[in-house]
Amino acid sequence: MESIGADYGVSRSTVCETIQWVEDTLSKDKTFKLPGKKVLKKVADEIQYIVVDMTDGKSNTTP
């Protein structure tokens, strides 16, 4: 949360309060509904893609 606050020039508490407001607002809206914990856990256990960022790595191959 510190990095979000730094990016937008606000404090960590402001970021926390804003996130809480968004969560509360969405949970009160009857058209927005997230699936339950069991559904989310089941989906999280199924790995479909693995992405590896190699932009900062050094190559071990010889030219």
C-alpha cells in the first residue's frame, strides 16, 4: 500500500480507507457479487499459465 500511496502522493491510511470504501460500496450493491471462498480456492489451485520475467536476468549462454 505504501507504493500506491507514493505513486499518487497520499498516505497509507488514505489508501486503506479508500480500499475499504470501495469494498463496502461494492458489497452493498446487489448487482456485484464475488463467488464464495470455496469457489475462489478451487480456482486458485488450478494453475493454467506460468509467466517468468527474465528482463533483469543475465544470460548464461556464450555468444
